[in-house]
Amino acid sequence: MSDATEELPDDLASALALLAQERARRIAAETEAATAKAEAASAKALVSHS
């Protein structure tokens, strides 16, 4: 495991850009998880009504 501080940018603009990228990745992952959860609930409901 590498030291996280080695991966951080030195200037504010780059740090803000990195934060924006991480936020976008987090939002995408949360959206994907919510979609998967909804699909699982839908499938469960279909099975229980069969």
C-alpha cells in the first residue's frame, strides 16, 4: 500500500480537480449501487408474486 500523501497534488487547483473526480466516481458508484438494489427488489417482488 502506497503512502496516500505521495499521491496528493501540491497546488490547490489540482487538489480541487482531484476532489471533483473522486466525487464524480463516488456519485457514479452510489447510483450504480442504488440501481442494483432497485433491480434486486423488483426481481424479489416478481418472484414473490409468482
